[in-house]
Amino acid sequence: TVESITSYGGSQNGFVSGMCVILSDDSIACWHGRLKSFYSFSPHSPVMMAIGGQHACVLLSDSTLKCWGDNEYGQIGDGTWESRDNPIHIQGFTTEDPVIAVSAGDSITCAVTSSGKVYCWGSNHHGAIGDGTSLDYYDEPVKIDRINNVLNVTEMFSITDSTWCAKFTDNHIGCWGDNEYGQIGDGTAEDKS
């Protein structure tokens, strides 16, 4: 039985990740694109899935986060630059402050923990990581010290590169990253990192 459907509306270097469904038997089935396969997570159930340009991440019922696919920019977050055909456990999160949400973009992944902290990894083009810089790539989760009390994060697709927005616990929205066309909504066209 299908529990939920996840797809990705963009591409990385002209290739799409495809579509995946979370199934009631603790598995995920993916098709169309790089992520074509069937993945079992038993005895844990997938509770949330995020698909990026050519990578994917799944949050499991035991609060572990697993990612796989293309890793050219470190977007899997396993401390390497090696692409993975099978899901790998992402280190750096604790049972005291587990991941509660995950989101993926072209070549970046972000996660939110139960205390409202945000962690991102992958390409930092246009300041998409949100750490105050705009250069480099991160192959492991980086805590974004300036962003706290978050419920969820998502990439806002734009004509150029990554723009990210967060919904905070007081229900306001804050965005960072690419702002070439004013998509952050601050009245400028300057990137915000």
C-alpha cells in the first residue's frame, strides 16, 4: 500500500532524480531517473522523504536519517564525495535532539531537529547553506548557528540556484541564499547567506 508520494521538480546537470513512494511494508520504491530501485528499511518505517537533483534522503521511525545518490557536492552528508547506490546513515544527530524534518535541493540537503536547529550540507552556491559564507561545499551536516526555533525548511525553486526558506516556531518565514530576482522578499536583489 502506498503511504505517500515524493517527487522532485528540478534537475541537476540536466538529470532528474525521479519519483519515489513510501510503502506500508517499511520500504521505498523509486523510478524514473537516477534513483530507480527498491529500498527496504525494516524494521523501521520511512516517515518522510526528500528528493534532490540526483540524491534522496529518508527519515526513519527511529529518527535516523539515511541518504543516497549523487554526492558530487557533498549533498549526501556522509563525510565523503563518493556517490552511493544504497542509503547510508548520516552521522552527527543525537537521540536527544533527533531530526524531525528533511528537505533536499539540486545539490544540497537540510534537516531540522526537534529543538528547532537547522543543519545543511552540500553546495553553498549563493549562500544556500546559510552559514554566512557563499563559497565551498560541505560533505557533512553543518549547524547553522544563526537560524534557530525552526519547524521546517524547504528549497524555493528559482530560475538560478538555491533559495531556502524556513518556517519558525512563531510562524514567521525567513529565507536565505540566491536572491537575484528578489525571491527572498526583502526588497533587494542581493544574495543572503
